Amino acid sequence: MKTSHYSLLALSFLLLSSALCASDLRESVAQDYEARLSQLYLHFHQNPELSNMEFETASRLATEIRALGYEVTEGVGGTGVVAVLENGEGPTVMFRADMDGLPVKEDSGLSYASTATQVDADGIEKPVMHACGHDVHITALVGTARQMVERRDEWSGTLVLIAQPAEERISGARGMLEDGLYERFPKPDYALAFHVDADGPAGKVIVPLDVVASSSDSVDIIVHGVGTHGASPHQGVDPILVASQIVVSLQSIVSRSINPLDSGVITVGSIHGGSKHNIIGDRVELQLTVRSDDAKVREQLLDGIDRVAAGVAISLGVPENMMPEVIRSSVETTPPTLNEPATAERVFTAISQQMGEGQMYESPREGMGAEDFAYFVAEDQGVKGVYFAVGGTPEEELGTQASHHSPFFKIEPEASIKSGVEASVIAALALFGE
């Protein structure tokens, strides 16, 4: 096929136009960061709030976004905020940012480190910090909101922005859905979100094309025994021994009950029991987290916990009426987060073309973290989801940086927020242009 001189000129014009648009966006985001977003980030960083208690954070976000002309509703699913901007005919694109902090005392050494405390739902006052970068996410949400308003002539459809509570408790997304998120507000065709990544180079972007995060289930096991004197163990049933063997035997579920080509994790994060050196008590409590990337494997792991707990108890003589209680949390649970491949490819292509391939990075998954964004894009919802990441650590510090949820956690905010806004706007515009 012969390519005409005019076709080449047209192609050159399109490429130049795309480059100019990308340059304009980057400059606009940079100006916004200097004028507003940098101070907004400092505010959020220094004023973190715990899950389901993000009252001031939600109020500030609502005020910031409402001032831009969005129709804003507060109190969705507790403290959630929903902002809607209608802009003619077209698809509905939703962008989500999580806003809760963690009960961690900040020891980052930053001049603006959080000194905040808050009384948690258990009635105990705790230190609070944004140890997972949610302050970056909500700041970028405001930046994205502003850029999309300024670019209304570049897209057509409906934009929905949500500030979600309680991601750290993996319950906030479900709470917003149960409060009618997809019935009370325009249901999205596409849903977007990003997370700042301490393991990635600051300002660079990664867009996974399939699995983003694992499922997560919190499981409690209450082990019962028969108390007695520590010098006469034969006169009782030692729940610490039972619990200890349960802990060890749980690992056989992963090593021997699931396909070795599948992935799964069972971690016992807490064990409590006993009161004195020479007393065999009557109760031990275990707290577990269970992770997988597949629904079938997830059920195999959970069913295996039931089987192991009962089997160990029987083998050690626990009376039938005192068998361990295995309790699956109905709140702290989420399925795997999976990107819709074709949509993720569209987003990846748009971001890499406009931000430049040098702004993209690749990183293998090194753990089985979870994310309740999965509820927004679950298969039965019919919403195509893309969840990406923006690096948050200067390249020279990679390998020595603190992990997420660490008291030493810190992010390079300027590069992270700027790239987060830029990538979010590019992704949204790409999806509006279907």
C-alpha cells in the first residue's frame, strides 16, 4: 500500500499534537502543585485519621472538590465522598482514592511528620500516620479533579470521583456499595485507581495487565482447653500446645493441599494465651490473614484451616464439646483485584505514549498485598477496572527504603503527586475517548 505525502503529514501532526498536549498537561500539573497541591499534601500528611473515622479528611476533600463545580455528596458508606461532573454524552469513568491512615507512630524524620493521635473504635487513643501513602492518593484526587474541569472540551461523558474510607480495614469499598454507590450515583463503565509504591522509582508508572493484588481474609481461631497446674499437665488439656501445633500444621495446607503452581499464604499474625509460668490456661486466641490470587484456591485455604484446627484438637484429646472455633471475618475480607486486560492495555498505551516510555517501570510482585478496590470491579458488577501504581522513592534510595506500614515510611511527594495526577488524567481521557 502506498503512503501519500498527505498521510505522513497527518501522522506527523497527530504525533506533534499529542506531544504538545502532554507537555501542556505536565506544565499545568506542575503549576497546580506549586500553587495548591503541595500545601494540601502537607495538611493531609499531618492530619491523618483512622479507618471509618476520616471525618475532617472527608470534609476537606468535599470542600476542595465542590469548589471546582462538582456535585458532591458526603457520608456515603460512612465517611465516603462522591463527586459527580456531567459533561455531555459518553461513558462514565470513576476514579477512587482511599483516605484512611494507620495506627502507627511516625518516625520518618520528616520535618512535617505526623504527631496526630485519635481514639480508635476500641476506645484506645493511638498515634496515627499515613504509613501507606493515602495522603498522596487524595491529594492527587483533587489535582485530577481540577485538571478534568480545565479540560472539559477534551472529553465527553460523566466523571465520578470517590474518596473511600477504611481501605486499611478492607471494608470501605463494600460499605460504599452497600450504601447504594452504584444505584444513587452514575454507575461507571470504567473504574480507575492508583497506589503510590515505595518499591518503585519516584514519579514513574507501572500498569499491570492482570493480577494487581491478592484476596484477603481475616480469620480468628479460639482454642479451648482444660486448665490445670503447670506441674500436672496430664490433668488438663493444654490449649497452648494445641494452638502451637495448629500454627505449624497450617503451613501444610499451602505446601500439600494446593497446586504448587498456585499461590497462597496463611500467616498467623497474633497468638495470645496463658497468664503465668506455672498455669495451664483454658483458652488461646489466634489471628490469621489468608491470601490467594484465585477464588478456588481461596476456598481451599479457608476450608483447610477448618480441617486442620479440628484435626489437631482431636489428636490432642480436646473434648468434642470444646473444639476450636474458627471464625471468618465478614468485614475484613476482599477478593483478588484483577485488571481487565484490554482496558489495562489501553491505559498503559496512553500513559506510555504521552508520558514517555522512560516514565514507565516494571516490577515483579514480591508479596500478596490486598486491596478492596476489587469490590468496585468484581465480575458481577460489570465494571472494567484498571489499578496502577506510581513510584514514590528516589532511585538512589531504592533498596534501602522503608516498607509500607512502617513507622519509617516516607514518600517523595512532589514526583509522586505530579505523576499520579498526570497519569490519572491521561487514563481518564483515554477511556472517555472510546
